[in-house]
Amino acid sequence: METLVIMTTYNGEKYVEEQLISIYNQTLRPDKVIISDDKSTDKTYSIIQSFIERNKLNNEWFIRVNKQNIGWRQNFSSILNEFEADYIFLCDQDDIWYENKVENMLKIMNENKKIKLLTTDYTPIYEGENTIKISKNIMRTMKNDNTVHKINISEKMYSVLRPGCTYCITRELIELFREYSYDNTSHDSILWNISLLFDGLYNYSSPKIYFRRHEENNTPLISRNKKSMIHNIKQMLTVSDNLLDLIMNYSNKIENYNKKVKLLQNQKMFYLLRLEMFEKRKYKNFLKVIFKYKKFYLSKKRILLDCILLFR
């Protein structure tokens, strides 16, 4: 059984060594650590290389630097497409791992072979006055009771409740990820949705990382103007199409296949109606969405925002 940690970095000199130490101090160390630096302009590379040499990790830990800056989404996706292992832990540059993270998560996944993606709870750390706080809705999902539970597919499947830096994924999920058409969607969202479709998404209700939030974090915000809303809806339509293409290749291997296809088709219609609503100002579409597809909204605030943007 081979275990691998993959980390992407960019100008992370302030926090990266603390993260490296937390991986090094694991009660069960991963077999390999692969780090892909996106052409940092600070001391990130030298800090990491020095840590590797100082701790004599040259045969297990490796860092590479991209020839040019390609952005965090493509950096993570490219490393996922290049390396594989039986179990892969995703890692950000600025968090801190609990020392038993690897050991605890591997034990759970070895005991339940149905798991394709195991996520965990986390402890947020906030730095800076303008740092965006984790939403109350997400914080309420963290029970911290040490239970493991399956997350079932629903109309709100696109609501990713745990960040990618809490993920441990299997070789099987990586292979499915590689069949998915790249569409500039974040890797954690793709992995979350694929594992949902294949009934392999589970959460371990125990914090296993200190999740650092600061002003430079790549935290997606709700679209608050019509232009960005239209852009996001088009992106979600592409996601829906790609997931439909993927699932149709496995019709004989997916439980409740017809139900899941219908759910994805309704999800797509939800976005099509909203796109037409904003682009062509078709007010009646709003009524269609509310009466037939309301469950696909992630929250009541999103309904209100649609209403405001439509009539503005």
C-alpha cells in the first residue's frame, strides 16, 4: 500500500515550513511527498529544498518548479494527472496537520473499501482583519464526534462542504478524475462530485487540520453582479455536461443510475433556465425555477440574490 502527499505552492514562504513540519511529524509518515511550485517569486522553493536536505528526505520528498506560472487550479490538476498511489492526501501550503491525520484516515479507508474520498472536519485559524470567515452553515456540519458517515447525493451536490486540503483519495477516484473533461473547475469540486456519483464520499467527523484563512486565500465568493453570475452559471452547465458524459460511461456500474442521471439533467435545466432568465430577462423563468427546481438552490440567500439581480 503506497501513500502519497501532493502539495502545490506559490509564494508561501510565510507558512510553508510549518506545514512541512506537520507532515514530517506524522505518527504514520506518507511514503512520498510531491510538491509542485508554481514559479514562486519569494523564498518558497529554497525553504522547501532546505527542509528536505536538512531532514535527509531526498529519496521520499520531491519538489519541482513549473516553467511558467499556470495558476493554482491547473497546478493542482496537472499534478493529480501525473502522479498516483493507492492513497493520495491533498495538501495546501499554509495549513497545519494534526499529527495523527494520516494514520487515522488510512485506518478508516482500509476498513471500508467503499470509500473513494474521505474528508475530515477542520479547525479554522483566522489571520487578518479582512479575512472571510467560514460560513455558519458549514460550521454547523462539523459535529466533531469521531463518527464516519456517508454523504449521499442530493440536489445540493455542487455544494462542496469540505476543502480539498482535508481529502484523502483512492487510486480508483484518480482514474475517474482523469476521464473528466477539464473545464477550469477546481479539483476539489470535481473529486467531490465524482465520488458522490459513485457512492464513495464519506466524512470523518474529527478535525484533522488547522485550516488557515487569510486575505490571500483562494476563497470563492458568491457572485454579486449579473455578469459574474452569468459566467458562473455557464461554468456549472459545463460541469453538468461533463458529469453526465462521465456517468454514462459507467451505466452498468453505478447504483441508482437512472435516478442520478435524472438528477443531473434536472440540475442542468435549473442552470439553463437561470441563464436564459439573466441573459434574456425572461422573468417567467424565475417562477419556473422556484416552483420546479427550488431545491437546487444552495440557500435562501441565493434565491434572494437571483431576484435582486434579475430586477435590478
